[in-house]
Amino acid sequence: AVNSILKSIIKQPRPYIHSHLKTYGMPSDHSQFMGFLATYVCGFILTRCRPFRGRIMVLSYTCAAAGVWALALITCWSRVYLGYHTAEQVIVGCCVGSGLALFWLPLVLNVLEPYFSIIASWPLLNLIFDVHR
């Protein structure tokens, strides 16, 4: 929703090679999603996967963070390489996604998390996921 709103406000076209597409290019939605994912995962690791005990835990957390950022960067690069977006559109998309993650993570951890156990105990969820098997 945020991406669609920004595209309708900014109205920057895609690069010439894909100008036949009827959607705007700024910001890149793929880059926005990957920026969100990478920032959220790293924030989750820093806030929830503590304490960092032992070299193996530190290494696994570092690899997870590096891996998700590597995927984000590959996705962003591919959007420019394939001509769907300019570098500017990809950078803005990644920054918007990261900013949204920095807003969303504290909201989940501080406001919504206390309700997770209540939601998980709903009969409908028990029926769908068959939790008590």
C-alpha cells in the first residue's frame, strides 16, 4: 500500500527499455520489500536472539544477517541490471523499506507481542493449525 501511494505521488516513469509497462518506477517495490525484510531480520536478531553466547551463535547470527542483506542487494542489483528501475529508484525503494521496518519492528515487539498468546489460543486457529496434536 505504501509503495502504491508513493508511486502515485511521485509518478516517475521506468527506464526507457521498460517504458511500455503501465506502472511507475519510483520507488522499486522489490527493493522496498527486500530492504524491509533485511532490516527487520537484522533488528529481530539484535533484539530477540540474545545473548550472543559462543562463537557459533555469533557466527550464525552474522551469517543470517549477511545472507539476508546479500539477497537484498542481489535483488536490488537485478532490478537495475534488467532495466526495470534506475539505481535511484532502487535506492529509494530500499530506504523506504528499511524505514518501514524500523517503524514496524518496535511496534510488533512493544505493542502487538503481548497479544500473540491470546491470538494463538483462539479456537479457530487451533482448528486450522491443529495445535494440540
